[in-house]
Amino acid sequence: MTAIQFASSVTGRPGRVLIRTVLYIINLMTFSTLAMKDWLARNRLFRSHSYSTTVAQIIFTGVDALPTITVIGLATG
């Protein structure tokens, strides 16, 4: 076995694994980005009345709970 063959065998497999891993991550990110873009384009949730009502209810519930949470926090020290 020559030095070139040895170097090729040592760096060949890790290099292929690294390239395969990087390409997998790129493909996964591309797929996820395109899927989210398509979902957001078709989904009307963010422009609907129910979404704004839900956000208002969550904010109201959080503001409404602040006095109770403050009392419990002060009581537990």
C-alpha cells in the first residue's frame, strides 16, 4: 500500500460521511423552508378574525393573571 492509497483510505470515508451529512442538513433545511413557505401562503390563519380574537384572549388572560401571580410569588418568597 502506497502513501497515496493510505491517505485516500484514511480521508475517503470520513470525507464522504461529512459530505453526506452536510447535504442531508441542506436538503432538510430547504425542504422545511419550502414547506413552511407553502403552508403560510395557503393558510389564512394569520389574517382571520379567530386569530386576532385568540391573541386578544391570551393577552387578556395573562394581564388578568398578573395580580394573582404577583401575590403567589411574594408569598413563596
